[in-house]
Amino acid sequence: MLSSIAHKWEPTIRSLKSTQYKVTGFKILGDYVKGTEFEWEHATNLAVTWAFVARHLACSVFPEVELMVIFSHFASIMLNKLAHQMFQQPLTLINLQNWVMSKKGWSRGKKLKYLENIRKQLLGLLPLKGAYLGTCKKKEVNFHRGDLEILEGWVEGQSSRHRFYVTPSDAWCGLLTYIQAYIFRDLKCLGEFCHGLNSKQLKKRIFKNVSRLGDPARVKSVSLDGSAFDSTQHWSIIRVVDFVFWKLYRPRLVQILTLMRDTWHWPIDVELVADGLVDSACEEIATIFLELHNETVTSMSPAEIQVWKSNFPTNYFSRANSMAYPEQGVFVFYIKGTTYSGNPVRTTLGNTIRSILYVYFYAYRGGLFDPDTWKESGSTNAVWCIAAGDDVIIWTLEHNLRRLQDGLWECTTDDKNFTGEHGLG
């Protein structure tokens, strides 16, 4: 479907700048070396399709069915224990206006949009599930050591790529994000969840939990950064983690929505909204639109055009003002699996919970962790971690590292070109 743009030459570099920068890392190679700063051209058809394919379509590794059955049982035990602890946390209303206005990075217009969307969604006037519009990140500077070689518009010797992200439609910019604030507060009972902690709070938590592992002088830490993490989250993983979590959390949603209804005196259908929140959070197939320039291909059905028009009216009518057929060059994809950047709960929240479960599952497979005794007094689990999204730090005694590593490599691969089933994918 996208082959029509393959033959069209487009510039790949938006800007170039020579600079001197310091080389850092495990070894200092010199004081300063010559390098080149460059920014990928983000607005071209080539950039958008390249980034989209790399983010959502290029994954070639899949979970092993037998291991997924074991992981599903493991995750169920862990998530049930987590939900039980979360429900013990005190429940108070988070002031809606204060919550919105506290978002320092949001414009005034965005804050007002969230306030209005939350009101509409609670009253059933706006859907809880929307669509996404794909694009490339702007102003992301890459560095290349030495002079950049450009051959007929193509950059030589570069493994970096355009960073794909999606803009969510209005339905995703509202109640689900607000509800996530309640979940973050409840998750404070989970020591591994470090969202929102300052450095002093984090230090105190680390010292408290790591000291339980044994002699601090013999404890080692391992840092993991999930390479291509978002693009390799298979739908079966999301189903056994995110979906189970939200279904377990539903009774808490009913409590939160009831508190809103009784405090604000709004006619909120608590059960209906709770079901809608779980359904939207457990969305298995995402609808992602791509807008390409100077294309005459029309690939969408009338129903799909209506979905695009209702979710992104500004884009539709801006094209309609200059084109007889504004849907030309707009493509729609239905993506199952992976983590899309515009989803309000599957990135920070979902990625963090999955990362924690992955680490403990590696330890479980290495014989270092028992899910049945997690969070129980007197637990002898030999591993502890903290996670924020796909960034994880693990602590264990030095003599356990080999067993932890064995569990890690059973479940993951460091070969991005691997094709087939392996571990958890």
C-alpha cells in the first residue's frame, strides 16, 4: 500500500552543523573530537513511513507459547497480590481543576480541553476510546563522530532513525489520564514503582529494600534499558498483564467514580463509565492514521473516512479546504500489540508494570524469586528492582548474578534481527 512513495526522492537531512564535543563513557578517548550534529527531516513521506514501520511493523520475534503459559500464571499471582495491596490504600478525591492546572508542560488550551473532555466523558457525551495520528518527532538532534557522509541524499554509516510518535484524538485526552493519577497514588504501596519520587525519597527506598538482600558490600546492581521495548510488546504479553490489571482494578474504579458522583453531584452512570474505562484501557487493536503529502491514492472506506473525520476534524477540514478529496494520501492501519506513544496508560503505567513483572520472572526462572511469597513478611526473595517505563535497576547478591542472567537470556534476545519464537519475545 505504501509502495507508491518508494520511488520518490526526498531529502533526508533537515539541518547539519559541525561541532566539537567531548567523548565520554567507560574510557575518555580524548579531550574533544570533531563531530556533526544533524536532524532527520521529519515531515517527509519517507520519514513517516520509515519510522512507522520500524516502530510498529518490524518486530520479528514472538513469545514461546509454553513460556507464555507459565508467565501468564506468574503474572496473575503477582497482579492479584498487587491489586489487594492497592485496595488497602486510602481513597480521597483528587481535585480535578488543581490536577489539570498542575501540569506545567501543558498549554492553557490543552488544560481547558482536558477539563471539558473529562466532564463530557463522565456524562457520556464523548467516547472513551479514540484513534491516533502518526507523525515524526521534531527537533531531535543526532550526533555523528567526524564528518557525515551523504551520498545522493542518503546518509552513510548511520543506525539512528526518525522517532515515530502518535498524536491521540480527543477521546484519549481526558478521563483515562485523570484516572491514572489515582492509580499512581495507589501504586505508592509498590516499592518497585518509583514514579514521582525525588532523589532523597528514592535513595531512602533503595537503601531500605536493598539492605534486606544481605551484606550491602556483596550486593550488585544491574541496569537494564529495554532496547526497542515499545515495538516488541507482543499482544499476548499486553493481554496477560495490562488487561488482567485493569479488570482487577475495576472495583476500585467503581469506588472512585462513586466518590466523584456523590461529591460533584453529577449524573454519572458509574457502572457504565467503569466498563468503558476498562474497555478503552484494554484496547487490543489501535487505529492509526498516516497523512502523506502529494499522494493521490485513496485507500480508506467511507466508514474509515468518517472515523478519521470525527477523530481529527481539524486535519480533515484543513485538507478539505484545499483538496476535492481530502482523504487522498491518508492511510489507516490497525495495529495489534506494541506500545503506541499517545496511549494515556500503556506507556508509563503499562510499561512499568510489565518491566517489574519481566524482571521478577527472569529471577523466578533462575530460581531466585517466589511469586507466592512476594510482599509477604519473611520473604526470602533474592532480587529487588525499581522501574520507570522500560528503564530498570536490579539488585541482588553477587553470587546470584549468573542465575539471574540465565533467566534473562531464556526470556529475551539481544539480536534485533532474530526471527521466530524466543522467550517472552
